[in-house]
Amino acid sequence: MSLSQPAAPATDSPGFLDKAWQRLKSWEGMLLAVLLIVVVFNAVNTPSYLTFGNWVNLFQLYIEKIIIALIMTFIIINGEIDLSVASIMALSAALMAFLHEKEVAFPLAVLIGLLAGLVCGLFNGFWIAFVGLPSLVVTLATLIAYRGLALVLVQDRSIGNFPVWFSNLGQKPLVGGLPFALILFIAGVALAIVILQYSGFGRSVYVIGNNKDVARYSGVNVRGVKMWLFIASGFIAGLAGILYAAHLGAMRGSTADGFELDIITMVLLGGVSIFGGTGSLWGVLLSILIILNLRNGMGLANISGEIQKGFVGVLLILSVLAPNIFGRVQESYNRRRRLSAAETAEA
């Protein structure tokens, strides 16, 4: 009679607590800790901070930037960058306002403004995906060109007097105290997570960001993916420009000037590598909440806008350096752990 050998304990698959601990030790875990500290600090120092109205206002002030941050996440993970998004915002809003001033039917003016954003993205994508020019160079050039076109259309004037329904869309709550743009952002987050984390297109975005030559040899349509990303970036930037005009009730040629800084900072601080191939939307969402809460807290504390911009500039530098340093420290720690475990096993 033979006895069966007892099954070896399963040690390879980590338990729930181990997974949770590993997550907390990640960059996203650190961002979550920072966010909690910022929220507690603001809540203690400002009684009105935790009110529903303040949180809606917190998002409403930066809603156009965080909408664009979603598509910018895809682009940077793909190993590219789009510096022209704020200029596309201005051009789309300027074209809409210009046509409205010329008494073109307003819905048609809005549609043409959106199409202008799409065409701008198509133009960027052509030079980057098919001609092979660096996205940094192309979008830096179009940043200047699109902004110049916006200034040509409206010059130094402020154009407003939009229809009441349009202004209400940008300034008043739509459902449950939430404005239209915030509802659009929530829907955009859900869609972006599904596409980036759970679709073949999202996997292609990561693969190309890691190594586009390997992706091409693996049968990935590198040109097509890049083209679609820049088309989407242009369209979403155009939409954000229209929403911003509705929010302000007017627009100028300088509308959204400098928004690129905040948008790129949100993405990089979220742990997305500037070199592409790594990062997640969860980290970007935490980064967005941190920056919004920091700026909200500084605003409630009457800290000037210039200091806030300088602070965002410092965050941009840290967002490039810190994840790399954090990754190296974590890799060194894991290597020492593996060596220690090997030495213990030998002993």
C-alpha cells in the first residue's frame, strides 16, 4: 500500500495582503498617501474645503485640462508628446466665436470648431506617423502656428455674447449638481480605462511605447495607432476649447495659454514615463486629484497665481525625476531581497 505524497504548500502565488502591500509600495501607493495628506491638511485648515460645492468647483476650474490629460496619457505611454493641445483649444474656440460673430448658425459654428480640432490633430498625426518627424518638433511648431491662427481670427478682442443655452452648459449644473463637462470627464475616465487596460488597441499603445520596431515586426499597425491617437488628441482638445469658451462665456486669442504645463505635469506625476511604455490611468487620476487639491488649497489660502504656477513647474521637474529614482530604489531593494533569500536558501 503506497501513501501519496502531501501536496507542497503554494508559495508562488501571493495572497491578498501581499498584493495590497506590493500595491502600496508602488508609485501609485505613494501618490495615494500624498493625496490623503493633502486632503487632511486642507480639511483641517479650511472648514469649507470638504463641502460638495467646493469639490465641484475644484474640478470645474480645471475640467478642460483634466479632460485633455486623459488622451495625453495615451500619447505619452505611446512614446510621443503633444505640445499643441492648448493652441488647438484656442483655435477651435476662436473659429467658433469668429463664425458666431459673422452670424453663422451657432450649432454649425460649434460643429466647425470641433472639426477644426480634428483637422489639427490629423495634420499633427500625418507628419509624426507617416513622415516620421519627432512629435516634440512637430507639435512645438504647430503650437505656434495654431495659436497664431487663433490670434488672426479674433485679434486682441474678447468675443462673447453666446446663446444662453451654451453659457448655461458651461456654467450651471446639469444633473445632480454636476456640470456637463464634469459628467463628460467621468464618462471619459471609464472609457479610457476600458480602452487602455482591456483592449487590443491599449496593448498596442504600450507595445509601441516600449519599442516601436519590435511592435512593427510583431504585426502592430504602428502608423495607424499613432495617427488615431493624434486625431483623438486634436478632437478632444477642440472639444475642451469649446467647453472652456462656454465656461468663461467669452474667448480671446490667448485663451488656454500655458495649459500644456499643467496637463503634462498631471500625466508625468502620475508615473507615466516620458520615454513611453509604462504608466497607468490610475496613477494619472491620483496625480490629477493631488494637483487639483494642492491648487485648491493654495487658492483658499490666498496664495497668488504666480506662486501656484511656479509650484506646478517644480512638480513637472519632480514628475520626470522622481518616478525614475523611485523605480531604481525599488529595483535595488528587490535585488537585495532576492540575494538575501538565495543566501538563506543555500545556508
